[in-house]
Amino acid sequence: QNGVMSGLMQMLLLKVSAHITEQLGMAPGGEFREAFKEASKVPFCKFHLGDRPIPVTFKRAIAALSFWQKIKLAWGLCFLSDPISKDDVEKCKQKDLLEQMMAEMIGEFPDLHRTIVSERDIYLTYMLKQAAKQIELPRASEDEPRQYIPAVVVGVVGMGHVPGIEKNWNSDLKIQEIMSVPPPSTTSRILKFVLKATVLGLVGYGCYRISHRTVQCVLAMPTTQIYLQRLSELPQR
């Protein structure tokens, strides 16, 4: 539905999520599920999913990577087997260590960091600022002066996004550019065509081999041999 590369990337990230769940005994994203439970207890509270749609993020991330970077990333995700403990998770909450991990990601995959972290920092900041706008109170008539009350907003975000949100908070943000999906490159289109042609060719060859062997097996059966012999003995008109 979202494209071959996006689908493969989602499958690999689901594998990573399953690995984390197996190691820690709890699934990632528990803080967001807990936020939803708590929000549902507050009367008149509106719950809003403020992150950028994941298909957009995936497609922009994949488009930003070169062919070899995609191979390198997929290889790393496929063979991710390092043990993870709850102590490791607690260490990630330390600001210095978190900044070090982010710096390593920037050094290895700068374009991936830009699309998955930096662009989403902008999007999350924009959505939080929209939610934090003052609320206009209803007026009895048009002549009555407008009155506003401050909005009460609780934003639940990953720790890695907090510095970016703080940095972008006082900026004039526009999200149109980071919501667009760039068209696939010529190399990507060629690789996609080659991949499809290879798959279709293998399927066609497999069907041919199966049908050829099936016909041979049928012809080799004694019943078939007898039937063909009787047909050959029939007088020709």
C-alpha cells in the first residue's frame, strides 16, 4: 500500500520492536499508551496524535538515503541481536548519553537523522504551538468583546525530540515542505523495474518448470500410456 521500500522498512522496524519487547518484557511506546489512558480520565480533554504520519516519514527517509546506505541500514536492522537491559534504558534517559547517541546517528546517517528526528522536531513543535493557542470563549452577541483563556496542554514526546522542540519554539514554522514526498530517483525507478522483472521472470520460470514436470509425470503414468496406445490403434478416417 505504501510502496515496496516503505513496506520493507516497516517490517524491519517491527523486527526491532519485537527484539526490544523480547529483551525488556514490555513493548516500546508504553508512555504514549499511558498518556492516552490518563487523558481519557480528564473531563472534556481532547487527545490529539501530533506526530507526522509515518508513511510520509518513511518515504522521505528512504528517498534521502543512497542505495548503499539503504543496504547498510537494512543489514544492521536484520542482524540486530544485541542484548538490551532495563539498566540500558535508564542510561538512555541521561542527557549526555542521549546526545552522544544522537551525534553518532548524525555521523553515520546524517540524512536519516534529518528526516526522522530534525523534521519531526519541527512538525511536533508546530502541532504543540497550534494546540497551545488561546481558547476564545463563546459570546452572547457580536457586540460583546472577545475573551480568551489560556489552553492547558500536556505534550508527550520522546526525549530525543525535546532539544529540537525547545530550539524551534520561537521560530516561524512552515510544515508544507516536510510533508511532501519527493519523487523517486531514476536509479530507484530502474532498480524497482529490475526487481519486478526478476520476480516475474522467476515466477514464470517456476510455473514453466512445474507444468513441464507435471506433463512428464502424467505422460509417464501407465494409464496414460495405455490410453495413448489405444488412440494410436484407432483406424484413421
